[in-house]
Amino acid sequence: MKVDGHDYNRVLYLEDLEADQVLRKMDDLHSKRFYELVDSERNMDIYRETLFYLVSGNDELYEMIKADIARDEENIGKMNPTEGVPKVYDFYFREVYPYAFDYFEGSSKALMELALQLYTDVYPTKDQYQIFRRLNAQDLKLAWMAIAIRYDIDIE
């Protein structure tokens, strides 16, 4: 299946019907942002898909990760590629920044905490109740859909 010129089976690990259903429900802006992040990553897996799904659906998180992309592009070919600290994701070393949620407040911070927990499976955060109760309505939808992607849950 192709969306915005991207072949799901080529770019993503989302080959299951359930995850495919989630991506079909993204609005145009979310879809565009998601594929920009996917295109910036060399190799995708379900952890990065989930992270990028969450980040691309939240304006504040998306602006911060776009700054990370620009930072990494500036550092290409330099002896010290870690110049500047990534705020969300380091595209050069292909790793999430472990204190990313420190840069955010409110619902965006809770969404980033959830993103880190889904990314690592072991990241120590507050219990899920504390995360979910701080999410606004839009971010709560993102959170549920990201969980469906990450754990291959049927959303219909």
C-alpha cells in the first residue's frame, strides 16, 4: 500500500493489518510529518515507528525533533558528531535521548514519557495512570494508537 509516495512494506515494519489500520487514520499533516521522520532514519523498526508516530502527531515534540535533524545534518563529516545535545532523538547514533521529556511540560511531557517507555520497554517512569491523566484529548488518541502499533493490537 502506498501513501504519499511511500510503500509501507518497503519503509516500515508495519506489515500487519492492525498497524496498517492505525496509519490509515492519520490526518494529512501527521502523515507528512511521520514520513519526514521515517525518511531521516536509515533503518526502521517497530520501536522507532512508534516513537515517530507519537512525535509527529504533537506540534511541540515535532518541532524539537526537527531541530535534532538539522543538528545532525550540520554535524555530518565532523570529528565530533555529538556537538550540541539532541532533544528527542539522535539520528546520527540512532538513539533516543533518555532525558527528552525534561524539555517539555504538561501533555507533551507525558507523551514523551510514554514514547520513551514504549521505545525502551524498561525505561523507569511514573505508572501509566500518571502519564495518561496528564494527556490532553488529542495526545490521548495518539497514545492509544501508538500502543496499538507497538504491541500489534487490533483497533477496530
